[in-house]
Amino acid sequence: MKIGIIGLGLMGGSFALAIKKKYKDRDEDLEIIGYDHNPQHCLEAIELNIADKIADDITELYELDLIIIAIPVDSIIKVIQELKDVSKNTTIVDFGSTKEKIVNSIPKEIRENFVAAHPMTGTENFGPKAADRKLYKGKIVVLCNVEENSKEHLLKAKRVFQDLGMKILYMDAKEHDVHAAYISHMPHAVSFALANAVMAQQNPKDILAMAGGGFRSMSRTAKSSPTMWLDIFKQNRDNLIESVECFIKEMQIFNEYAKKEDWEAMNQWILNANKLHEIL
């Protein structure tokens, strides 16, 4: 199999390392062709054995078996316009964290080829050096609007994700974006807000000297790439606003209980939150 990876950072690099390990273990031939606008990423991808070679032009990917697009979501919309002339046998899979605008932007010439996917994984780190071949194992991948894919391309994408050890869920793109706002996009906004709240204090270094596991866990994603997250926030703006307003409402409830010293009501509020982990 020949696979092209557009974007050689955390997601694309981790995919390459994982699939290389899997196919090597099965004695299958595999070639990874990388494509990235960042020259440093290209150099590092070769050094780290993420890619076997680097394509100078996107047209070099047109006849491959599979193309993975692992770049910021606004860039995905732009780059898929350059893929209209790929082979009918080439399966295209995007890893974008938003789905509705991407799905609506897919050129009709490649709609059957194009599998819209969101692997529910990642870290706060970015770039080829952040790549981790275990990033996808045991995680969920959401496939959206698969009724618009040909059977051949959908099966190929599913087989690859199963090779990575992922669990596959199916969802409408619009529904996906609503859910993603609550379980991914809004929590990242909260993490950024938490970090800014501490940094706004007079002596943030003194405060952070006391930081334990809870703070570190909640603020970890505040290290995430601004470029990537601005794109996500823009594309899922309406759903994000709704989820943030829901979160603010809960914080206002907490604040009212604290002001009124209504500890019994606050206890019930916390107990209700505890129920989340009965579902998880």
C-alpha cells in the first residue's frame, strides 16, 4: 500500500508510525509519502522515519491508495479543492476536529472517495517530534455521512482504522459538531480561560508553585496550538457559543450557592456532576 500524508505533525506523524509498525509486523509492503508546507517538518519526518519520502507537489499523491489529511480544519477545506483530480481508486480521509463545513466543501468529483473522520485523540503537543505510534490505539474514530461514500472507499478506511486498534462510531456531521463542542471544543476554551485567569494575577509564578494534579490536568491543553484551535473555534462557532453559555450557566449556579452559603444545594450540584462517571 502507498499512503500519502498531508500534514506531518502530531496526528499525521502518529498515524504513520502506527501504521508502519502494524504493517511491518504483518510483513506487508508499505510506503509513506509525506507532504507538508513546513520544510522543517519535512526534514524531521524523514529523520524520525515518519515518511519514506517527501512529495514536492500535491499532484504526486494523486495515484496513491490512500491520502490522509491531518492539518488545521480551515486548511483542509482549501487543500481538498486541490484533490479533485485524484484517481477514482484513491481513498481520501481527513482527520479534522470539525466535520459539517468540511463535508459541505468536498468537491463532487471526489465525494465517493472522501471519508470524513475525526479520531478522538491528541495531545497538547504538536509537530513531528510529538508523534506517538500509540496515539490511536484503543481510541474512538467518528465517521460522518458515510452514506455518501462508495462501499470500496469506506471499507478501505474502516480497515485502516481497525488496523490502528480504533473503535468506529458513525454520525451525521452536524450532530458530530454539536457533540464535539461539549466534549472537546468547549473544554479547550475552558482550559485557555483557566490559564489566562491565573496569568492575570499579580504573582502567577507563586500561584503555580502550588499547582497539583488537578490544575495541571485541567490546564494541560492550554499549551495547544493557537493556529489549530482558532480554526476549530471559527468553524464550530455557533455550537461552541452554545456550549460555553451552558458552562457559564453552571458556574453561575455554583457562584450563587457560594454567595448564599447554600452548602446543601452545592452538595447536590456536585453529586449530580458525579453521575457523569457512571456513564463514562
